[in-house]
Amino acid sequence: MAQDLPDIAEIRQTLDLIQQQNTTQTPVDRLDREHAVLLSLQNQVLSVVTREDLPADYTSPDDLRALLDAIENTVQQNRTARMPSGDAGPDGL
């Protein structure tokens, strides 16, 4: 079962790298790529948040929810940086 679980340390590391960027100096095409990465990370975490059969040594559900919140906040910051009005549009892009 552990094989089908995402590597939370890797997700956190990727999120940290994206969060450390100065979005005012990051080209829009890079923000677009990072947006896709963020959505992928979000999906990976969502896939385990509701699972009840997590191994005892895996990240706790509360920590997973906190990570999901951090990803969602970063997605919103990314959207704001890509669209100065902050309007993400109907498709979330």
C-alpha cells in the first residue's frame, strides 16, 4: 500500500521551492508551469487526505490538511501573480 502513497517530503520540498520565489520577477510562462505543478501536488495530497487506511508512520491527517491549505494558498498567490487583477477566471487559470 505504501507504494501508492505520495512522498510528502518531496511535495513539501517542491512547495517550498515555489513559495521562495519572488513572483514579481518571475516570468509568466514559469508561473504557468508552476501552477500546473501546484495543481498536481494538490491532487496528490487530496488523494490521501480522505483515506482511512494510512500507515501509522505516514503523515497525520491534520498535517496533510495543513499541507493542502498551504498548497491552496500558494495556488492563489500564483494566480494573483499571473493576473494582476487577481481574477483567476472561470477555468481557474
